[in-house]
Amino acid sequence: MNVGELFDLSGDVALVTGGGTGLGRQMALALAEAGADVVIGARRLEMCEQTAALVRKLGRQALAVQMDITQAAEVNDAVDQIVGEFSRLDILVNNAGTFDFGPVENESLEEWHRVQRANLTGSFVCAQVVGRQMIRQGGGRIIQISSIYGQAGMDGALYTKDPNHLPASVSFAASKGGIANLTRALATAWAHHGIRVNTISPGGFPLEVNKDSFDLGTQENFLRRVPLGRWGNDSDLKGAVVFLASKASGYVTGVDLVVDGGYLAW
């Protein structure tokens, strides 16, 4: 098999949760560019429709589905709709989630539960429901989206000059660390079903959702910690997601692929 064939996703059907905006949209488009038909799932249907339109412009089939990843019934309905439309589901990109940002001592238990539910519980629910379909099919690929803060604590001094109020994003970090180990557990549990499960952990990617955290001073502080000296851009996750979704990674499962410009290498 040549290199082009290894990365070719023609005939595959992918579901990208949280694919209506940001990195989720870019990963959805990457899968379409590699030949996959793509389903975009999120709570905001109008954003999913926008991404679906971009996928169709690439010559691939697309479907937008409204779903709350923390609700098993909604995820089940979405998977039934996908299988009814395409007859199969080969790839799941578990991207939907949320974050917190503030001093640990001020975080409420309600906020802690909100972040865990959206990030960790939602990833489990989607993986479980989609995994059942993949078992029936005889295999598939699941790609979970974690973060560099799933492997390391946040250096709050990068984000503020006030040493008495350092943000730590503890609930976010705990949930993302949980996702990385959920990946390893699923990879070993489902390997005999032909299901590969891996994680991508992005580093600094300025997005609409976190733009308030990245003023000029923050940018300068953060980039001093990045050996490559720049932010991640819209295309930096494309190669990673296509690699893990394709036959090119056929002997890869249970890994956490870090895409961070070298941030964790220090």
C-alpha cells in the first residue's frame, strides 16, 4: 500500500462532535479533504449546518445533527440517524467540551461538575454509544481531544500579573487528564473488536471561546514557553487527525499525540 492509500479516507463516515466552530470545524474539513463523508454534531445546529456546507463544497457528503453529548438518548438518536443515512460510522472525533478559568479557591462545586460532565462524561457517553456501533461493524477509530493541561498543571503566571489570583483551570485539567486515561482504557478494552482509540492533546490555539484569555502580554508570556515560538493555527491539527483516522496509524492505539509546538518538551 502506497502512502497516498494509507491516508485515504474515501468511503469512510466520520462524526465530529463540537464540529460547528474552531478546531472541530478544521478537523471536520481535514477528514473531508482526505475523502471521508462527515457528520457534524453539536448543540447549536446552525453552526453544524455551516460546517456541513463547507464539507459539501469539498465534494463530500455531510450531515448536521443536533445533540448534547452528555445525554445518551440524544447520542443514540444521532448515531441511529447517521447509520440510517450512511449505513455505517467509521470514525468518531470526540471534540465537544468546555473549560473553566480562574483561581482554584473560588471555583464552585457546581462549576467542577459542569466541566467534568461536559468534557469527561460527554466523551465517555459518545465513545460508548459509537463504540457499540463500531463493534457491530467489526471496527472503527475513535479520536479523543484532550489538552496539554491534561498532562501538566497550568502556569497561572502566564495569564496574569497578580500572584494572589493565579488561574489554574483545575477542573479542566482534571477532565482532560481523565480523557487521556479513558483513551488508554478503551484502547485495551476494544482492541479485539478492531477499534483503535487515541488522543490528540493540542497546545496553544487561540480560539473565539478563549480569546479573552489572550491579551498581548499573555501572548508574549505564553510564546516564550513554546520552542517553535508561535501559536497553533487552523491547519496544525489536520495532519494529526487524518493520521489517527486512517490506515497510516493502523498499528497505533492508546497513544496521546501532543500538538503543542514543543510546550511540554521543556
